[in-house]
Amino acid sequence: MMDQTLEIRGISVTHLVTYLVECGGSVQSDSWPISVLGDCWQADLLREETVTITSRFHVNAVFVRFRCDDEERFAPIMKRFRTKLLRVGG
């Protein structure tokens, strides 16, 4: 059994839920903690905070806990999810 919590910055809760659904999950609850259930995994969006980077620069941070029964089957799902998190700077 794997249990891992990630802090994801700069991406809205709505987008994170969409990404998890695109990875094969279905939304189980719309209130905190927001749960998304997949075939061998579950992701719980635990909370959202504002993080101060500098006095003028603030970003949101969402804490997501992943749990899975089969790490081997979960690895490709996590890879796909992390790919969706990539952002190209400009």
C-alpha cells in the first residue's frame, strides 16, 4: 500500500480535479477533502493555502494525498498526472 502527499503550487483545484478524472478517476465528493477514486488508487485534495513567495508574489498550494493498492499499476497513472502538471514558462 502506497501513501504519498504532494504539495502542488500554481494550479487551481478545478484543474487538478479535471486532471485526476482524465487519469481515470471519478469524483466522490465536492467538498473538502475532495476525493477522486480510480481503479487501484484514490486521491484526496486535502486543503488549499496561499503561499507567499515574495511580498508581491503569492500562489495557491493544494495538498493532495495519493493512496494505491498496486504501485505497479499506479506508476503509469502518476506519470500521466505529473505530465499534466508541467507548465512551459514564458
